[in-house]
Amino acid sequence: MNAMIHPWATKAPCPDARTQPRPALFRGLTRHEMHCIRQGFCKNLYARGEPVPLDPVQRPFVGVILSGALREDVHDAHGARRLFALNFAGEVLSPLGPRRAGGQLSALEETALLTCDRAGFDALAADIPRLRLNLLHLLQGQIAITHRWQTLLGRKSASERVASMVAWLHARQGGTNELLLPVSRAELGQMSGLTLETVSRQIRALEKAGVIAMPQPTRIHVLDADALHQLTGDAPARHAA
């Protein structure tokens, strides 16, 4: 890990680059409040595969992913390592502690992460009440999305589940034409309740239909976002006149 004070400390209020939107955790803050944020948060850079500290001494209280992506793995009852969560640019790691025993957070690609410890965040929130309110709203949103996702996924067919997984990754990575596929097809199966063979078959069907292309096993080109959304089963049905 390469830790340093972030370079946007004396630049535009948006972190890292003028063209990037301000992270949701910092929405609605004034220039003066952003100046305080810059003093209290630290930017950490992680190479692909590098672990993010989770021990009580080094673990930050809250983190904001500026670029890249992270995954968290845990060990199941049989001791096998399994994917637990994915986080992408713009999302908040809320609060990072305490994490699950034996869990491991690591970078999927080169990743920039803003972090703040508990004492520092509490001090900032005492002067900037909007900061704590933003965090609360983000936590509530994450819980609602997770609940809705788990409820809807159980009602879908195999083809709708795989299309939903791709659409979910597409939306969380900003809706760009090319997106990172940060999990194996076996892990996609674990996340969607399908076998490896079924996931592979449904992905090939999406490619054959011209909805996506996969130039690399870890990259997906979304060729027709509207068609992808229709195939999730979430689009409203069209009734004949």
C-alpha cells in the first residue's frame, strides 16, 4: 500500500479530478467544509490483489473508493474462501469495522481509497452535521438495495438472473460501455444461485443475441443496454393497444 495525503487538497472541490462527480458522502458540503474534509481524510493507493488492512489498529472507520474496485472474501463453515461483497468507484465502505472474523478485503485492480479513522470522522461530523447525515442515508440505501435485490432475484428465471447480474455490475460501474467482470463464472453462480454450467450457457446466449461481447474473461462490452434491461425481467411489460 502506498499511503499519502490526497492531491486534491488544494485543488477543485471534487476529489482527484475536476471531471469526476463528488462522492455521495460529500454531497451538499460547502467549500470550507470540503477544505476540512481534505485535512481529515487520507488517500491510500492499492495495487491489484493487494489487501486492505482489516486489523483493529490499521482499520479505517469509513472509506470512499475514488477509482478501481474492491472485493471482500470470507470463510464459510467448511473453511472455504467465498466472495462476500464487491465495491466499486464512487461507493462508500461503511464503516469498515468491525468486519467479519477472518475476512479479507483486497483490490481487484489498481484502486484509490479515501479513508478516515473513527476519531477523525467524529471530529469532522461534529463540525459538519451533513457529513454524518450523508453516511446515514448511504447506509439506509445500501440496506434497502440489498433487501430488494435478494427478494427479486429469488423470483427470476436463470436467464433473468444472469442478465440481472450483468445489469447490476453495469449500473454500479457507472453505466459505461465496457465494464470489469470482477468475479469468475463460478462466483456468479454462487451469487445468483445457479450452477457454473447454467451461468456459462446464459452468458453465451447474451453474446449470441448481440447484447454483450466478452473480449476478455474479465471484461464485458455492453452492446445494447436497453435490451439487457429488458432481459432482466425488471422492465415494465408493454401491453397491446
